[in-house]
Amino acid sequence: MKRFGWKRNRQQPNAAATGENEDAASPAAPVADHSADAAPPTEAPSAITDVDAAIAQEPAEREKKGWFSRLKSGLSRSTGALSDGVSGIFTKARLDRERLDELEDVLIQADLGVDVAMEITDALASERFDKEISPQEVREFLADHIAEILTPVAAPLIIERGRDAPFVILVVGVNGTGKTTTIGKLGNWLQGEGYKVMLGAGDTFRAAAIEQLQVWGERLNVPVIAREPGADAAGLAYDALEKACEAQADVLLIDTAGRLQNKAGLMDELRKIKRVLGKLDAEAPHAVLLVLDATTGQNAISQVEVFQEVAGITGLVMTKLDGTARGGILVAVARRFGLPIHAIGIGEGIEDLRPFDARQFAQALTGATAEE
Ligand SMILES: Nc1nc2c(ncn2[C@@H]2O[C@H](COP(=O)(O)OP(=O)(O)OP(=O)(O)O)[C@@H](O)[C@H]2O)c(=O)[nH]1
Ligand SMILES: [Mg+2]
């Protein structure tokens, strides 16, 4: 059975919440076995008519299916465009130049970007040019190719074990992408893995932003280091790390204000936050997560470009894949930047964050669904 790496381990007592987690080396590292995910999906059990068989099915497998349907429905706009586009072009037709050009347009409209669109149509041409091909075969070809692009970047977020200082995760991105919510979800997952978590309210711009993180802190029952609204964000980050060191926290998650990538002053502030953290721990922040909103489309490319340059992104999280997502952009981002994609968010709930599964995503996006 495929293990879904981020499943919260309910067997273990929540050591962080009970204050029993003295040993930073003990938590299991969140290593998800993505090599297994890269393999073709095992055949989906065809309609389960037998209730006992349904109950006997692994809980994780059942939960994963629920997750998959939510991902599919979130991506339905992109999938519909891709799938209908493919059906419109290929009605048991021979693959010719005209159809390849039309397919290229459909892929570009689905946000996969010109490079990926050309790459895919070239690959399809070299295999099947002048041969008859059905829409379903095209969808499967797309799914395979997209999974190939995504597999190398699907990487779980790994918290180093055995550290004697907190592992600092700085969460950045443009306004409203889901940074604060992602911190809440991530904090919950890390706690479930037994890490002692602390939060830093580095979005000092708005009182509401500080309160929002404090609410997450209460839900998780973890300390939130905050200052008054308007305080210096870098100073807050410094405070938070100092306090996390004192408290012997395993992980410090630092929230930051949403900032448009073209606002130089705000981007300088991010540099300063990084610099200041480095004064306490030369390697901090150990991870810089860029949170991307799946409904944004092409602008994600420039977001990655600028935040990468300013803050040295170490990995990506894409949120809002449950809404009117434009998931194709993740393929363009993967091809262009090769940055690890750690997780995707499919909802506002505390459990609605999962590791990124390349094949599952490719299947959901293209409508070449083997899993139901
Ligand atoms: N549907 C859905 N909504 C989400 C998801 N993640 C976050 N949201 C919602 O998106 C809105 C913005 O989320 P925040 O976490 O406040 O975003 P932020 O990036 O911290 O925003 P700023 O601090 O203002 O830049 C909130 O209403 C969240 O509940 C998701 O995966 N799916
Ligand atoms: Mg926020």
C-alpha cells in the first residue's frame, strides 16, 4: 500500500501539546515515500459493492480517495478545459500538425506555459505522428508527461532531526495566498509528528493578522510570539527565535506580511528578516516557503522569480486547490524553477494540507482518472 506521508500519527500522544517533548531528536522525520508515488497507480478497486470489502479497505486509502475527489473537483475548471479541448480535437483522428497546434493552444490556456506545451506536443508527435489516436489516449499521454515533470519536484518538507536549535521556517508570499492558514495547518501536522512548535507573528502590519495567528496558536495550544501592530518585523523575528531557543522548541514557524513582488520596500524587509535571523543562527531560516494561490494563474511565475531572488525560496506550497483552481500553473512553475513542491492546500480546515503527490495531481488535472 502506498503510504501517505503526512498522515498524522494518531498512535503517538501529542508530546508537544503535553509538554513532554524534551528530546528534539526523537520525533520521526516527515519523510514521505514519493518514490512509491512515482510508480503507476495500482488499479483503482472497481466499484466496491460489498460493504465488508469497503470497510476492510485501508483507512488511509479511503481518506486518500476523499482527498483525490476534492482535488479533482478543485481542478475541475482546468480539467474541463483540458479534457473537453482534447475531446474536441481528437475524435478518432490521425495526429497531424493542425491537431498538435490546437492541443498546444489548449495546454497554454490551461496555464501549463508555452515551454511545457511545446515539449508535450513534440513528445506526442514523435511517438504518434500520423497515427490514429483517441482522446483518452491523449489524456493519458498528458497525465504521464505531466507526472514526469512533477515527480522530481514532489518532495516532502524535511525537518532535520537532532538539532540543538529550533528549525526555523519562514513563510512568505503575496497578499492573501494562504500563508497564515498554511502555518496553522503545518503547525498542526508538525505537532502530530511530535515536534514542539512555536509561532512568530512576523506580519506586524495589521492587528488582525497578529490576532489571526494567535487564534491558530490557541487552536494548536502553542506559544505565539508577537509584538504590537506596526512593530519592526525583523525585530519580531529575532525575538521569536530567541524565545524559541530558550523554550527549546523544535520548530519555529514565522508568518510574514503579504507583499506584492513589485514593492521594493517590502521585499527589502524580507531580506532584513533573513539577515537578523542569521545573527542568532547562521543557518536560519532553514526553510523559506513560498505560498502560492492556485487561483492566480500566470502571475505565480513572477512571484516565484522575485521571492526566489530576494528570500532564497527553499520550497513551495500551493493553496486553494479546492476552489476555482488553475492548477496547470504548477506544472509551468515546476518546469521553470525546479523548486521542491512540498504540499498542497485543499481547504481552510486544519487538516487540509497534504504532501504533494505528482501522479495524483497529474491525473486530477488531465482527467485521465485511474483513481476514483
Ligand atoms: N478554499 C481555500 N481557502 C484557503 C486555503 N488556504 C487559505 N484559504 C483562505 O484564504 C484566505 C486568506 O488566507 P490567509 O491564510 O489569511 O492568507 P495570507 O497569505 O496569510 O494573507 P495576508 O496575510 O493578508 O497576506 C482566508 O480566508 C483563508 O481561510 C485553501 O487551501 N483553500
Ligand atoms: Mg497572513
